[in-house]
Amino acid sequence: MENISYEDFAKLDMRVVRIKNAERIEGSRNLLKLTVDTGNDERTVVSGIADQYDPDELLGRKIIMLLNLEPKKIFGVMSQGMILCADNGSIVSLLKLDKDLAEGSRVV
């Protein structure tokens, strides 16, 4: 991957969010529809983590999300951002906090 400038990085609005609801998307093998609290509003996000996470185990978790990604309809659901995960090819892991920060806290 090519290097980006600090100015490009500064355009990314990454924040702490809390998962309020999670459900499988009917007809999809690996997509979940998540409702998250951003500290300012609630958003819907579609994520391909259903093969790694049961929806019930996600409720209440605080994770990191990219908020200013252009919305996109995925499997009929409008996704308003992207949750951040690490992926080694076989395991996907949500990025989570080691301290309890409020929803809306900015990643810097």
C-alpha cells in the first residue's frame, strides 16, 4: 500500500461506538446488521462478521468505527460507516478498547 499524508489520515472520523442491536441479514451467510450509538446519533452498519460472532455476544460492546465513510446499500440495508476489525485470513477480531471511554470519543 502507498503512504498517505497526515492530512489524508486526519480526514478519517474514527470514533468509539456501542453496539445496541445485532441481527443476521436474511439470505446472507456472513453479514450482520448492527445498530450502534455514536454518542451523537444511532447508525446502521452492515458487517461481514457473522461467521465469527454471534449477534447476542456483541450487544453492549464498545468498538471502533469509521463514521465518515460514504453510505452504501449492502444486501438491501443502508450501511452508514464501517466497524474496524483485524483479519489474518482466517480469524477476524473486532478492535476494542482497553479502557472504558464514552461513545463518540475520537480515535487520534
